[in-house]
Amino acid sequence: MDFGIKGKVAVVTGGATGIGNAIARTFHEEGATVIINGRTQAKLDAACQAIGPKAHGVVADLRTAKGAAKLAEFASGFGPVEFLVNNIGVFDVCDFFDVTDEAWHDYFQHNVMTAVRISRIVLKDMLARNSGSVCFISSEAAIRSIGNMTPYSVTKTAILGLSRSL
């Protein structure tokens, strides 16, 4: 099936593994140039090699504004970003009472702020061009919270709110 994305640039955050990798592979199979990010060059290199010749990876930690800017700049070197898939997410099984304030902040940095930072940059250009799509990967846990995964459930609910707001 031709989705009309051949030659377009797709950014998939956290695309080296899991769901993000499957999404990146699908974009690549449809002919898009795929950009993934991560924090480990070796993992990115292996993922890009497995995805295919039009897959490119950049070490960019989206928990920082600098990392988001680095990813956006790298991706724009291949053309305008037409698709952004905000896929980064971390979870852990834990008792609510054992989750420290530091851990809560870390969950928000990973699961919410990574999407905020890169979307702020990429979406501006999409709006100026009147072209592009942004997707936020959430979870069923955003709708039906999981008791032993409270920080994950809360941050995935926040992603739904962000998506609705934009």
C-alpha cells in the first residue's frame, strides 16, 4: 500500500527499541527517511542497520533542551520533518509509597517533557509550512490507571492532555 510518504522525513523518538523501532521500520518500509534518537551510539547504529539504508540515528537526550535542538537540527539536514512520533516512555512496577520526588521528576522528564521539547521545535516549522503530523504514544494506562505503575499512568495521562491541547 502506498501511503504517500516516500522521500519524506520521519522522526521517531526512542526508535532504537520496542514500539518505536517497529514504527521506524514501518516508515522506512514505506520509503521515508527515518531519524531515531537515543543515548547510546552503539544501540542506535545497530538499530539503523537493522531498519535499513535510509535510517539515521543521533545521540540526543531529549530530557534536555540541548538534546531536543540537536535532534531537530540533525533531522532537518535530511529535509523538512513531515512526521514526528513522540514515543519515549519509561515505566517500572513499584509501590506508590516508595516513589521518591526525584523519581517522579525523572518520569515527567522522560515521559512528558521529551515530547514537549521536541514538539515545540518541530511543530513550529510544520505550522509555518502548513504540512506535517505529530503523534504522541500514550498507553491504556492513561485511561485505566495501573495501581503498581502510578507514575507511568499519571505521565501517560499527561501525554493525552498534551495531545488534546495541541
